[in-house]
Amino acid sequence: MTAPDLAHGENFSLEHYLDPAAHTFEQRFAEFRPYVEHARGSGFVLREVAGPSGALVPVRDPSTGGTDELIMLGSNNYLGLGNEPRIAEAAIAAIREYGVGHGGPPLLNGTTTLHRLLEERLAELKGSEAAMVFSSGYAANVGWVTGLLRKGDVLLYDEQSHASLYDGIQLGRVRSMAFAHNDLRHLRHRLMQIRWRNPGANVVVAVEGVYSMDGDIAPLPEIRALCDAFGAWLAVDDAHGTGVLGARGHGTAEHFGLGPGAVELSMGTFSKVFAGTGGFVTGSRDMVDTLRFFARSYMFSAALAPPVVAAVLAGIDFLAEHPERVRQLHDNVAYFVRGLRAMGFAVDPQTAIIPILVPQRLAVADVVTALHREGVFVNGVEFPAVPRDQQRLRISMMATLTQDHLDRALDRIDTVARRFGFHPEQEGIA
């Protein structure tokens, strides 16, 4: 159990697309080219955004060179902080004071007063003793896994974990076992297996607060209880929970009323609700100080640029001062879901992510393209990121969308679903 023992979700590679007989690089490129050309030509991927990713977003039309304004239902900028004027001004002010960067890693010359302040605020946000900032969320996940776990330690992880956790396991050659998604009985079984075979091992249970494909939430109180019963640490990737869940937007632990210290290691990103780039890890001061020297993705990466750090700090301030923005996000989700249910779609989101399944007989790229032409920006997800019979439109809700935006988007989804023959009324399930 030294490598991920499930090929599931984001744990995929080019091999899932290619014929094993494609041996040379040229053969592999030639076999994959039709998929790339179709995905790019349909607008399924690499759409060129020509302005801020707000409720309405300008997207360049490659055939005309002009731009079309689309309703944005495909951004993780959940609270609209990416275009909040005071946050942009904070980034500009940081450039004037600190420049665009310092050309070095955090341990040497890359840590500024802004970085120190951000780490303090993140620790406070997550109810932890300390925090450290990485250049990306990917680097944060790879960093804590490879920096914390050693020979003899064991990592238990949800099978729907992010690709970065899978890569951390492989890079660190970590002893690991997957458990079925959000399955408490299977997790308990795994913990019993480990404790029977390795009674003295350090064990970490890694889950996500909010899972990005279905938008469902990990049952943290029950997982915490299992960790306590079997002497394991709990690590939570709260990339999609921070800023979205909890009365103050502090994340999944706050959502469940778990107090400070209930999660030994919390990981998050700045690329979702803070609409920037970068990631972080919070936990005990001893753990964070150790990771600063053993997480290679931290030690050997340039420090996060000061304007990004300043923008995240301003975003944390905004979150504290405007809890109504979080409530508006959930109000928008509820309104949109009522509209989808009225059409007959079986949707029951727990967070700001709303999946709409698309029948396997259809090409998701074609549905995404049709919605694009109708003025709605939606992302599609297909195999191997999800099973073939669970391909979907993945809607990401934003607090800054108005009721008019949502009504228009619902109308366009209704139109396109009927055109492609997967409207619930046509499927006979409405």
C-alpha cells in the first residue's frame, strides 16, 4: 500500500485516453490530437476570458476576434471577491510598497511583513496555532503529505480526494489506503485494519470539507470521533469550504460547530473564494515549523507574490466585515435549485457546487458549447474525471449573480436541455 490503490476521480493520467499500443511520443500525440482539437474547437476548454470574472464575463470569440458577455456559472470566485474594488486596491498598494516579488523562497528572502500577517490571520481563521503559505494549493497538498509522513506512517484518504493529494502520496512513497467516499463504516474498517497491523503507527485520515465534483460535505464530526477512537490525526482539505461554509465563512469545521484544535491539519487555497492563487496549511506551531523545512514544495518554490498576499488579506477583512455576502451565496444557490427542480432536475446541493448530469449518449462538450452560444458559461466534466455514466455540467454559484442573471441562465438551461433531449420532461422523470 505504497501508492494510491484506486484509479478514481482525479487520479487519472493520459493512459486512460490512449491505446497501450501507442508507443512512441509521436503515436501518443497523434492519437490524442482529435480529442484536443474537438475540445478546443468546441469551446469546451481554453476559452479566452477578456476581463474580470464577475457575474458577467467577457469571452473572446476566436472566429470573429470580438467578445461576448456570458453569465458566469463556471467560476470558483464564489463571493465575487476577485473584482471587489477595495481588494484590487490593496494589491496595487502592495506592489507600490513591496514590488511584484522578491525573487526567492520563503525560508531565505521571500518572507515579507505581509506574509507574516497573512499567516497569523489564517491561523486565526482556522482556529489553529500557526499557518504557512504555499505558492499554490497543489503545492500545499503535496508539501504536507511529503513533508509530514515518513516510513511507518499511514495515510487513509477518501477515494474522491484531489489530484494533488494523490500526487503527494506517489511522490512521498507514502503508505496509504483509500476508503469509499464519505463511507464511515469503510473508514472504521480501514482504521481497525491499520491498528491491528500497526498499533503504534502515526495515522492520518485525509478528507475534503467540500468535494468539488458533487459539492457534498464530509461528515466531519463522525470522522473526528473515529479518529479519536483509533488515535489518528484528521487532515481536511477545505479548498471549497473556506469562505463558503460556516456562519462567518470559516469553513467546514465551523459549519459543524467544531471548535479550535478539532482538526490537526487544515489545508486550503486562495484560488477559490479569494480568487487568487496560492495555498496554505494550518495546525500546531511545531508541525508548521517542521513543514517549513521538510515540505519541499515550500522550501524550493518562490514565495507568493506580495500583491497576491495583500489581496488575500483584504479578502479575509472583507469576509469578516460582510457576512451577508456568504448568506447571499446560499440564497442564490437555493433560488437556482428551486428553478432546476421546477424543471424536474434531481439536484440537492449542499454547497455552492451544483452538478447536472448529462446522459452518456451525449458529448458534454457539445452541451457546454450550446450553453456558451446561449450566453451561459458553464464547465463540463467527463470521463475519466468522473465515471462515464456520471458526466455532468458543473455549476459554480456566485453571490454577486442577480435574480435576473439566474432567471436567464435557468431559461437557457431549459432550452438547451430540450434541444439535446435530456430535459427531465423528455426523459420521463419529471
